[in-house]
Amino acid sequence: MTSRTVFFNIIRFFFLIFFQVLILNHINLSGYINPYLYIYFILLLPFDTPRWMLLIAAFVLGWSIDMFTNTIGLNASACVAMAFARPFVISAISSGPESLLGETPSLRNQGLKWFLYYSIILILIHHFALFFLEIFRFSEFMATLVRVLLSSLFTLFLVLISEYLLYPRGK
Amino acid sequence: MRNLFLFFREHYFYFLFLLLETFSLVLLFNYNEFQGSSLYSVSNAVSGSVNNMFSGISEYFSLRKTNRVLIEEMAKLHSRIPEAFYTTDVNIFYKKDSIVHLEYKYISAKVISNSTNKRNNFLMINKGSLHGIENHMGVIIGNKIVGQVVSVSPHFSWIMSMLNKDSRISGKFKKNNQLVNVEWNGGSYRRGQVKEIPKHIIMVKGDTIITSGNSDIFPEGLMIGTISGFKNAQDENFNNGEILFSTDFNSLGYIEVVVDMMRKEKEELKDSFKSQ
């Protein structure tokens, strides 16, 4: 990890938090769907991030979002769960060393299929934890499940758009 | 001992995960106990100032609507000033007017953050304990309910919206004073659920539900909404209905906090009964 990478990650951290809190938290489509793009930060951490750092960074990220939404612990626990799953997801979907090209996971280096699997699984883990912890009852299971799936789709959509905009192919 | 140490070092990832996850879950589920603690007010102060800045900008977009609401409110108040009444000399028979005693006082405040898309929704307003706001006070807009204050810092208050799984408002039918409970179980922010309607009550669509005044939070007679649908349950003792909220929770600009001037007296009365 070079100091340049660290610098960019810190910038990305703050940018995503403010983007989430000031803009995305005010978006709701049909009263159901709420995108959580801020977890893009965890998706984009470099491959060689130490695993303890992964957990701590995710915790701090979730905690910061919680400060703004006054849901102390909610986003933090969902983020930590997602960060915990990340190394396992990466090793499960990577077939050979060539799929870990480059410093950070990206659409350009790993290809669409790899990146889709990677982000779909992690986004689903995060959204599942987030929405079910928020309600903490199973009586509204189906309604919550619909919210999880629709919001995950929306988040995934935003992640892919950011990938195409920020890291265009064949640069 | 050394082996134990090695074991921890080898599996530190799992332990760190468990530690962080437990820590945040404990915080999440003890959330209510943390209200008023230093942790909570720090987060309130930070997010409050950022939200304040942002709502300062977005306020300009709703000026037209705010004006309209203010004008309506002004017309209503104009009709209440003494000059608007036809006065006779009936009052002359009362030497000391102990009948009219101010029971409710209203503090107006601006909403600086609000949501309707979560399962549990909250609002933040730009007034707090310095302005006389305390926990458990009701929050209204016009003559419609909004929610209840759940936490206060010196400059901001945190309000549990009606749109929350913990929110339960005691209401009644305007036409026959039958008590019901109003809740919200997610989904559209326009519609809530009316629970515990006695079976013998005959409902029609459009029946008005108002606050009962039983809960010490809201004065009696505020609009909650109108019945928009109902189901006659066969095997239970109560019917359930659907309510269309009068409040548009998605466009709250300025709200009012209800201060019950006689709350202390009411609580003392209850406590004195308990201690007997």
C-alpha cells in the first residue's frame, strides 16, 4: 500500500460519507428504496489491506454514518459484518492469481463477472444486516426482504455507474 | 500460555470481528439508555450542525409553501384575538377568573432533518433544552400530530416520528369517542394502522380519528387521519383498520412542540397514588 493509495482512500472515505448523509439519505423511491452507496468504500479497499484494518475501517465508516442518522451501532454492525465477509468472498470467487490483478478490486482489472459477484454478495450481506437489525422482528419478513432486494439493486446500480465513470475501460 | 497466545494471534481476525460486532450490537440495542449520555450529545452536536447547514440551503426551495402555511396560520390566529369576538358583559359576574388557565403552550421550531423511508423514522429540530423542550413532549404541525420528543441536547431535539415501530398513539373516533390505537407498520408514509377497534363499532370510510388526550403527550382533539379501509376480523375480538394520515410527513417545515403546563401536577397526582 503506497501513501498515495492511503491518501485517496481517506478522501474517498469523507466524500462518500458526506454524499450519503447529505444527498442519498434524502432519496427514497416509492417509500421503500434507499441506496447506501457509502459501502463502496469497503468494496474498493486495496487487496493487501491488513484484515484488522479492514474491520476497523468498516467500523469507523459505519459509526460515522450512525452519527448522522442517530442509529448508534446499526450501520457499524452491518459494515463490520460486510468487512468480515470480504476476504472469504474474494477467495471464494477468485479462481487463480490472475484475478487479483492490480491494487484494488475494480471492474477494469477483474472484469465484469468477477466484480458483479463480488459486489452483489457483499452488498446483500450489508443490506440484509442493516434492514433486519433496524426492524429486529420477523413478522414483517417479506416486506423487509423486498426492501433489502430493491435497495441492493439500487446500490449495485450506483456502484456500477461509479465504476464506469471513475475508472473507464482502456484508459 | 504461549499456545493460548499463539491461538489468539492466529485467529485474531475472528476475535476482532466478534469484539466489534458485539460492541456495536450492544450499543444498538441499548440505544435508549444512551440518550442523554455524553456519547449521544456529541453525536447530536456534530450531526446537528451539519444538518443545520444543509437545511439552511434547502429551506429556500420551500419558501413558497412556508409562506402559504404561515398565512393560513395567521388567519386562524386572527380569528382568535379578542377583537374578533362579539363581547357581552357576561363575564362581569366572575370576580376572579380561575376557569381559564393556560394548559398548553407551543414552541415553534424548524425541522432540520427528517426521513420517511426507514422503518424507524426520526426528525431533528433546531431547538432544545435551552428553549424549554423536554423529553416526552408532543410535536404537532398545525392541528395535526407529528411525533414525540425522545432526546434533547441544548440546541437540538430528536423526535420520534409517528412513522416508527415504537410509536403508538392513543386516538379516538370523533363521532363516538371510542378509543383506538394508531400505529405504523412500515410501507407507505401516508398510511397507518388502527388497532383495537371494538367489534360493535360501525365504521365507514372517511371516519375521522383524533387524539384522545389520554396519553399526556398530545392535547385532545388533534387530527390523526381518516379511515381509508378496514377489515372485519372473524375470530378476534377487535377489528383493524387502515388510516390515511392527515399529516404529510414528507414535507414538514416548521413544527410546534406542545408544552403541557400541568404535566407536573398530573404526574404528582399519579405518584401520590402509587406511594400510598
